[in-house]
Amino acid sequence: MELKLAALRNEEVLVLMVKYRELCVRFEKDLSASPRDLALAKASALMLVQAIAQQDDPA
């Protein structure tokens, strides 16, 4: 999913993917003790980016 979203030619999504990657670093520092929580945090942030991408291009 990360690769698919990063490949879009949507400027807003590209900016959000940069922020997503920054968040991933933060999540890894803050949630490293719990692999489940880490995965959930990353997935949640990625789903927000996906929602924006779909809003801009519902196809």
C-alpha cells in the first residue's frame, strides 16, 4: 500500500506520504515495545493517506 500511494502523481498525497514516513519514525521510537501497537499506528496513518487519495480520485 505504501508503494502504491507513493507512486500516485498527486501532490497532496505525496506530501502526506512524507509526513507518514516521519510519523513511522516517531511510532517506532514510541511504540517499539509493542509490535502490535506499532503496526496499528502505522496502518491507521496509512489509511488516512489512502482516504485522502481516494477522495481526490474515487476511481
